[in-house]
Amino acid sequence: MGIWKVGTNAKITVETRAMLEEFAAKEHRSLGNLCFVLLTWATEQLQKAGTIERLLGKRVPIPKQGLQRNKPWNAESIK
């Protein structure tokens, strides 16, 4: 199987990036390596849970900002 390097983009806040960089420095890892570990772990947890709602246990709200384009168009929302 192996590991492939794949370029990805993710929207995160400046504060989140700073926090991740701090954790990476404490762990003597690169930011990319820390994100690889976290993404791998999160993927395994999501696979076990089956859905994001079950994974989060509905304790943490799922961000709604930026998802408006996925909703059906509504003429009243433009007014």
C-alpha cells in the first residue's frame, strides 16, 4: 500500500494554525507531519463512528459558515 504525498488545502483560522504550529514544535514535528497524524487518527475515528454526527456526539456544533452554497436557492434570502 504505502504512503503517497498528496497536496491538500484546508480553511483554518489564524488562531488554529498558530495552535497547531505550537503543538508541532512541542512534539518536534513539522506542521505537515502533525496534520498527517491528526488526519489519519480522525479518519479512523470517523470510520468507526460511521457519521460525523455520531463521531462528535452532537456536543460540538458543525460549522455552518461557508456552506450556504450547498443549500437550495431561496429568493427571500437575497432580499
